[in-house]
Amino acid sequence: MTGSANPDRVEWTMDTAAFDLRDRFMHLTSSGYRLALVAAHHDLPDGDHPEASIRVVYVMVAGPPDTRIELHVRLPIDDPVLPSLAEVSFPAGRFEREIQDLFGVRVVGHHQPARLVLHQHWPIGWYPMRHDAGPPPAFDNETESYPFLTVDGPGVYEIPVGPIHAGIIEPGHFRFSVVGETILNMKARLWFVHKGIERLFQDRHPADGVELAERISGDSAVGHNLAFCLAVEDAAACTPPAEAQVIRALLLEFERLYNHVTDLGAMGNDVGFGIAHAHTMRIREQLLRLNARITGHRLLRGSIVPGGARAHWLPDPATLCEIGDDVHQVVDIMMANATVVDRFTGTAVLANADAAQIGTLGYVARASGLHVDARREHAFANVYENLTVATLTDGDVMARFNIRVAEIDSSIQLVTELLQRTSPGEYRSHFDALDGPRHGVGLVEGWRGTIAHRLEISAAGTLSRVKVVDPSFFNWPALPVALAGDTIVPDFPLANKSFNLSYAGNDL
């Protein structure tokens, strides 16, 4: 059991033999727990374990009350074999493929053991996250084709898109199998930019991880940094001042607001309704200027640190109400347009059962009827007592649009309440250098969904391992499922924007 700073939180760590993993995992999932992350570690010999090993950590979470259970499976370094959970958990199967690529763990019983993170030209037998990896060998297999699923039949043809796109988004390749205009199958190939983010955290002092955490996915600077800081505080058993907790919650909602507002207009733009895009960009700019006054940075960087937070300035609640009214005027204009309504309704439907099986998070999950929100299930402070979490069941573009509208309203309501509970300033609890080994987990409801960070601190007080999970890792597989069968090719940009998944947060 770890020393949590939250007295109401329940945290357990259980060493688990590989042959017991499936039974324990299924017992937890049947009891209402979900898989938040899987992190592999290359452990060097120490006093408790004289041999090097690969340790795989499964973090299972539930709430409320906020509960985290970790299953630790230790494997021999010379032949790390892990029984697959892919048959009972789709997300677990994807994490298994990730650690197979990066740590050389051999996963037995996986129905799809192909590489996930490393493309074909990465050298076979070189595992970049292991301590003994050494410098990368020369790339090979550079001309080998990716094994996309081929769909055969009368009139079936393929449309390749990417990996290089117009604009400044990161690379991703989409392969469509199409009849007429109807998408039969779409495969997304990601991880064109494996940046080694998790490895870059290693050996840093925890305070020095903030700058990196804020840059994991640029539009989620608050979400990722807060998850990182919460993990540090969990390891340190540190509780920030109440005023700092309120400022953190405010910043998280300001990040949600400017991104949701942007998406509303972008979805209108994808059906040719450019006036909505123009007006939401105007509102977005207003929000970004508020961000800059609050923190000194338009994307809200630099105001959350381990143990605290600061705000240079806070807006008047009336300003937020005016912005909310402005947003609703744009939404009313959009919903009065028959083309917008027709293109949104029934497009790219993600059924509730599919959303649940895939393990979707955030507004994608809530638009398909799943009640998941870390602000309610893993609240980092007593700031969400009156939070309203909206859900819809249609699972189409319209539902994902309307969930964003509802969340804008909920965020403005929450911000208006929280502004009465703090004032500008810097509020911080200081803690001494951390003596390890320690570990901590941070869970935050970012604007896309739940962000999870798990970190370990070495005996030297530096970060020995940081595992990062953006909600896009869970949600990317849902996009092809929503597209299959009824969506037409011209609606792909709209459907894609309604999910608005992060390449950077996925391709770590």
C-alpha cells in the first residue's frame, strides 16, 4: 500500500505470478474496475531481487471512491513470457503489443501479435526501452509493405490518405476500402514519430519533468502536466494547498473550454459551414487571451508544479457567462441549418457495446452512453461536488457535438463556482527531495478524456520510469469501428474531427 496524500483514496499493490494474472484481472474487471495503463520496467538487480528482470505493472482503477489496484508481474530477463489478456480485454491487448515492441516481452496467446509501435524498418531484436538496448542498429526492411487488411469484392477499391497531411498535424496513414462512396473498412497506421518521450523523463528530478509533461500533447498541457504532478505528489504523500487545487481545476476547465469551442466550429467547417468556424475561432482567441492573462501563456503552460499552482489573474464570472451565451448563439445558427443537421445526424455511429468493449474515454465514450469521467471517479480535490456530467446514447457525430456543448456549459458553471473559492497568487506545499524507491499515479480528466501517468522514483531521488497514457491511445481504435459500413468518404473529415484524436499523445 502506498502513502497517498488523499486520505479517501484506496491504493493496493499486489505481486502476481504470471499464471495468476488472468484470474486476478478478470476478478477485478467483473468487480467494476477498468484498466488505466500497463507499464513495463527493466529492473536491474537490487537487494530484494538479485537478478535483472522485466516487471509489468497493470493499474486497475474504479470510483467513486477513488480506488487504484496494481498487479505486478515479474518476468525473467532472459525469456520474458507474458500470458495475453487480449481475449478478455481489448485495451490490454494493445498495451501488450506495445511492451512487446519496446521491451522484448513475448506475449503468448495474443490473436494479433504483429508490431504496434515500431514500424517494419525498426531492427528486429532491438528494444529501445531496455537499459541494455544500446545505440540503435541500422534500419532495415525499408521497402517492406505494411500488411493492411485487403477487402475483396465487386467494385471494392482502396484510397490511401497520408501519412503526410495538409497543415501542421503530425503524420498518420489511413487506408480506406470503399465501394462507391461507402467505407467498408478503414485502417489507421500511427507511430510514424516515436519520440521516446517516456525515456526522456528518465534520470530527471521530478520537478524537471514538468516542462516535458506540458509538451506531450500541446493542446493538453494542463491535463498531462497535472497528471504528472499528481503522480509525483502521490509518491511523496504531498497535499497541495486548497487554493492551489482550485486553481488547478480552473486551468483544467479553461483548457477544456478553448478546445471544445474550437472543435464545434471545425466540425461545422467540415460540412462547408465556414461561418461557424469563423465565429468559434473568434471565441477561441478570446479564451486564449484569457489564458495568457491567467498564466502568462496562451496554452496555459507554467502554472502547475509539484505541490502547487499559481495564477497571475482570474477573470470575472460575468465574462465566462458572456462567452457561454456567444457559444450558444453560434450553436443555434448551426442547428438551424438543415445541411449541418443532416450531415451530423447518424454519421459515424459508435454503438454503446463497441465503445465499452474498446474501452473508450472522454466525450467519445459519453456520447455513446458510457458514464466515465475522472473528475467524478478520481477527483484530486473537493472541487467537483456540483459537477454535471452529460451523457448521450446515439453515438454519432451529432452526439459528440452535443456532448461538447453540454461540457462547455458544465465547465462555465464549474468555473463560475470555483472563482469564488480562490484568488490570484502562488500557493504551494514544499517537500524535501524524495528518497526512493517510490511510485505514484496521477489520473486527470483532460478535455479528450482520462489522462494517466504512473512514475517511479529511484533511490537517488530521480525519475526511473514514467508511463504516459493519453486518452487517444484508447480511442484511436474506435474511429475505424464508427466508420465501417455506413459512413461515406466525404464524411471522413467530419467523423475524424468529431473524435479529434491526438497523434502526439499517442505516438510517444
